[in-house]
Amino acid sequence: MKKLLIVLGVFFFAAGLYCEEIPTATQSTTEETMIKTEEVKEEPVKYTLLYKFPQGKEIYYQLSMDRKDDFNIAGRKFDVKKKTVVYLSELFQGVDENGNGLIKVTYLQGWQDNIRIFSQPKEVRAKMSPRGEILESQGLQDIAAEFFKVLQYNLADYIPGIDRLPVKIDFSKMPSNAFNIYWQAFIFPVPEKPVAIGDIWKREDKNAGITIQYKLQEIKEGKAYIEVITEDNRGSLDGKAIFDIENGYLILNYVNMVTDSTGKIVQRAAKEITGATGTEVKPASTLPERTHITFKMEFVPME
């Protein structure tokens, strides 16, 4: 409606001039150009980002998590680093009647520094929507058990002895779907509607209790380049993602998180673990003043 009013306004303005004098050829051309310029305002190109599940196609990823703790003890600064790497594959087994993808995910192998995790491949079956929502799963209990070991290993730097604490959790007795919310955090969220360059969409991370913002920066060779950013009172998060629009899969999801609240987080964790296990655990006497965590999910070409 606004465009129509502008065009009509230009038309009546030109008609008034015509009544006063006969326009020259140059004037007519100029007025014509003005009208056409108003009419030709283009809407920004919008792009639809959706996951696709071509039956029989298998893709591979490397999942890496790096942690760096910055210490400052009596003015002496140093850092401590840890690294976790996991390799996995996704085999698309078709779609259901609603277009949701049926996927077999195989955790092939992994390392936590020099310690082997996933000593043998473990499979998960999942149903995922084109928007990247995990609808159903089977077999996540074994994956959760492996990542619980990773958690214990990392927490031992902050809470000495926690990796040797006799915490017995029978993950096999829990339904696989109970772990979907944690698995969802590893999946890049595509926008719910088509987006143009500069558009922003958000996702609430229920695990971390933060809202993450995504901004489409550019489209290059059929790939969407996206900025990831958020900030709250516990620290900051930034990163980038690359999504293959034509083939419908993630190429890269890179996120870097920084917090100077490690001490508070560890103290709260120690209190909760003590309450849950009945065994008193205490934080280390020296905790980092700042922690950097880098998460990267990266497509590995196999052809």
C-alpha cells in the first residue's frame, strides 16, 4: 500500500506539471524514470535453511572440545589445557511420512587427551525434523555414559578425586529420549523461516540457560555464513557456522566461550555433588581466574 501511494503521488505531481506546461522530451524521460524507480524497489533475497536426508548418503564429522584455564597465583600467570576429540558418522536411512529424517549416528572413536573413549563404535538411531529438532532417539544411554566419564575427568581438575568417586549411575535404565535435550545442544539450529542477509534468529539453550543469537552474514557458492554471539553475566560466547543450503547439512559449527565465574560454578557443583552422593567433596584450593572453552563440529570430506 505504501508503494502504491508513492507511485500515485508521483503520478499526480507529474500530471499537475503537465497541465501548466507542455513538457520537453527530457522532462518526460526524467519523470518516467522517477516513477519506474519507485516501482522497482526490490525485496531482499531470502534463503531457506533446512536439513535434508538423502537416503543412503553418509557424512562424517569431527567433534572437538578444547579447554584452557588461566591461572594467576601470586602474580605468576600460566595456563592448563585439555582436549577431547570424537569422530562420528551420520547415515541417512530415508524419511518418514512427515518428511522427518531417519538417521543412524555412529560414534566411531575418540580421545580425551591421551585417554581413549569410545573403545568400540556405538550407534544411535534418531528421528530429526528438517529444522534440526531431535524428535526420537534410541541408544543415547551408552553415549551419555561415555560423556559422563569425560565430565568426571574434566571436573577432577577443579574438584580433586571426583573421577574416583564411586558414583554409580545405571544409564541403561533411563529412556534414550531423556537425553535428547543434551544431544540437541550439538545440533546447529536453522531459522524457522526464510532469512535475508543481516537477519537474526535466536535459540534458547536450555542446558546453559542462555539465549544464543545467529546472524546471516553472507551467501557464497550456495553456503550460508553465519555469526554466532551472546553475552550474559557469566561470560561471553561467540563463533561462526557454515551451512550448505543446497545439500542441507552443516559444514562447520564453531563456538568459543569465556567465563571468569569458574570458581562460583565449581563451588556450586561441589555442593550439589555432595548432596547427591552423601560424600563430601571440596573444590581445589586454587581455581582458574578465567576459563576458555572451544567447541567445534566440523564436516570431514571422505571423497
